[in-house]
Amino acid sequence: MAGEPTNTEQSTVSDTPEAASNEGGIIAWTDQVSAFAYRTARDVSRSWTVLGVAVGLPAVMYLLVTATRDFPPTQKGTFAVGIAVLGAMIASLTVFGSQLAVDAEDKRFHAYRAMVVSPSADIVGRMIAAVGVAGVSLLVGLLVGLASGAPISVDGIVPAIAVFGGFIGVSVVFASAAVPVVMAANNEQYAQFVLSLIAVFAFMLTGYNGVVPSVAVLDASVVDLFPNTLATRTMALQLVATDGVEITQTDGWAVLLTAYTLASAGVAVLLVRIGLYDRGIFR
Amino acid sequence: MSRPALHAEDVSKSFGGTSVLDGVDLSVDAGETVVLLGPNGTGKSVLVSCLAGGTTPSSGNIEVLGDKPASRPGTTSFLLQDALCLDKLTGRENISFYSRLNPSFTDKWQELVDLFEIADQLDQPVEHYSGGMRRKIELAIALSIDAQLYILDEPTAALDLTMVREVHHQLSELRDAGKAVLVTTHLPMDADAADRVVFITGDGVVASGTPDSIKAEVPPVVEASLKNAPTITEGVIGGEVFRGDGVVRGIVRPDTDPNSLVSHLPEARVTEPTYSDLFNYYVHLKKVN
């Protein structure tokens, strides 16, 4: 049963430094991924602060804003998507970052290094849990929007794939952004505060993740290139009938978002390897 | 002669220009238990973290089974003080985490949690554990890893005497199974579990040997009542006496006859050195001598 420590046999031990470099290592690597994913999910499921901020706060924000003004249904829909993506961003940052910060503060990486834990397994496992919670937050945000009368729906498999791709992209980018913050803060509470602010600032600077460009702090040409803008506009265009709403997607958004995703994940793995696991790029 | 399981030579570690370790040499053979004794703040935890591969030393050479530390999974089990368990998870969930994380994790934890009398608390969050319970669950995790080398940082801290004896028994089982064991402590009674005792101070390793040989090097010890402490200070090393249970003890200077020191004092005697005396001698007095 998952989570029960019942291992009575010993797995093949890797002969090489990097656990994923041979067959036995791949088994060890996937075990380590599941260990971090399961532990992170368990930990966050008992952290009402993290859950409240990541899942509850964006939904409450949406309800407050839509209760104080009358929005046309389409605008309500795009706003719901923007807020739901904000929830996913907060979840990615805080779920991924908070436990990473706890491990760093408690010097637990000394033990992980001694156990020859694979840094990539560590980051992938935590990322899986963070993206899972981000998915819950996104879903809650969309359901709240739907319940309030926002016209949200998905029409076919291709739009669904586009929405999923946008969600994965923005979640991975923001989870990865937690790594340098945690390394610089070296304190869980400080890191958690800064992590939440990053998501909220990105949301405000880009005009509610690019769905209300008129309120963006940054210039439109810059807003168009932000990963949260690219992802949110993709989702809004697929989930909401946007007639009459001025949302235009950047040309080549899929390539750009994919590049952001891969680059941020790559940098995060490198930072974790070098900064937290005290390893070189290849060792 | 076979290669030691752990061999460290001239290991130094500095943090931001502040030296914590300076030129430490240490080795542990397979089938040997080495107890590293030293006062708080002498870099024992930093040293063992370097030896386990948890921290990179600033200089020096360390080999574990002929390789660099932490270059292969399953070679070393490292118990780090108060760092293994996540507070919000239960004891069982923490064990589960390490069982997935470490390919060499075995089911020995089931026997250990019974022996350590924490089986009934396994489903409680670790944040509700006492210091001793936390130490026991971490010990159960570290001792369930099937490794050739065990590096245990203060495994008996916060444990009651019965549990300290149980830990000593576990260490002797590891030794009998041919494992190399390095234990740090500031509790002299942990020397009971040692094949070899190493004393470390801010100056590095100041003494190393079997318990008998290291005890034999210590000059005679005198014990007197508290009120007679001033009388014996002249004859003990550094003029320093150490308080005990209603008595004071001092290590007699080489140029002093211990019997003459106590013969005129009621309730005073010359006695065999205990591990506490050894600790005081090697850690506090040897440099004075």
C-alpha cells in the first residue's frame, strides 16, 4: 500500500553516483520521486495556511470582486480564468517552496546528500505534488466562476490539451521560481511570505494575468511575453467565448511557453544540484 | 592489512573564514565501533557530516570504502541530529519516506520501534513527540538502512538510561555483523559501547585508543568531599576539580603522591578513573599537563 513502510526486499543499488544512470538506478530514481511527491502532498494536506492561501484565497478574491461590480458574462469568465490561474501560481510556488525551505532550514539536505538522493528525483517529486495542488486550485477557481454564472466550458480534445499545456507550463515555471527564493531566504516563514507575493505581483503587473490588459502595470508589449499571461490567455481563449473581450494571444505562444517551462525547470534542477545538494553540473 | 571502512586525513572545514575543524585525522575499520567524545561546539557534527558526505570539507581527504563519501548509495547510514523527520508527518509516514528514498532500507524498523517502545505512537505527528521519541524514530530510520558504515551523531541524546543501554546493544550488533560504526557523543557513558575512543577538542583529535589503553594513560584520580575541595586543588592538574554527586574529583599531578594528598582528609580516597574523568582529562586538562 502506498505510504506504508513495508519494504522487506532491497532494491538493486546503483553503482554510479547518479541514481538514474543504470537500470537499478532508474527504479531507485522513481522510488525517490514518489517519496518526495507523497511526502509533499501529505505535508501540504495538513497545512491549512498553505491550502487556504493557495486554494481558498483566489476564489474569495473572485467572489468579492464580482459581488461589488456588474461584469458582462464573458468578462466574468475571463476574470474567473485569470483568478484561477493565480491560484495555480500561488499553489505551485508555496507548495513546492515551503517544504523545500523547511528541508533547507533543518539542514535535511545533509542527510539527503549522504543517502545519495538524486537531485532531479527530489525536484520532480516535489513538482508533481505542487502541480497536483495547483490543479486543485485551478479547478476550484473555475468551478466558483462557473457557479457564479461565468460561461466556462471546454469544447473538444484539442482545446482541452491546450488548456492542460498552459496549466502545466505556468505551474512548472512558478514552482521553479521558488528555488532561488528559498535558497536566498534560508528561512521557511520569510520564504513563504515572499513566494505568495511573487504570484500576486505577477498577477497585478500583467493585468490579472493578461486577461484585463487595461489594468496592467507593465507595458502591453512586455505583458504579452510573461509566462502567466501566455498560459492564462491560452486557457481563457479555449474555455470562454471571448467575443467582445480584447484578449489577443502572442504569436508563437506555445513555443515561448514551452521554452519558459523547459528553461525554468532546467535552471531549478541546476540550482538544487549545486546549491542544495552541493554537486557539480554532471557529478 | 585491510583498508579501513572510513579513512579521513587532514580534514578541515571553515565557514566564512571561521575555522570549525582543522586537520582532523580519523579512521574506522569494519567491525569496529569508534566513539567520538568531545564537548559541545568542537565541530563533531560538522566532522561527521563531512565524513558522511553531507558537507564538503574545505580541505583534506576522506574515503568511504575506497571512494569519496556519498558517491554510491547504500554505503553509509547517517543519523543527523534532529534533522530527519518532518514535523507534520507521523512517525510512520516519516519512516515510509525514507524507505522509498533509500534503496538499502530494510524492514528492521518494525523490530526497532518495538524495542524503542514507540510502536504505539507511530501514527501521531512527529511535532507531538518528545525529544527522546524523536531521537528514537530517527534511530529506527538510521539503523534500518543496510549499510557498511554507520555514522550516528549523538544517538543517545535525550534518551533515558534504559534506552541508552538498548542503543549500545544495537551498536554491538552492528559491530558483530562486521559494520563500521562511528558515534559522536558528549555523554561519557557512551564509551561503554566503544572498541576505540577518540577525544576531540577545538585543537582536533587529542587522544585515541582502546578504552583500556586510554584509561591507562590517565593519572590517578582523587575524590574528596565538597568542603575539602580547596585542600586537594594544589595536588591536581591545573588546580581544577570537577563536581560530582556531593563530591569533587581531581586528576593528580604526576609530581604528586596521590596517597599523601588524601591521607589526612576524612572521606577522601584515591580511585580508578571513570569515563567522566577521562573526558575531563583529555578534553580539559591534558593540554595543561
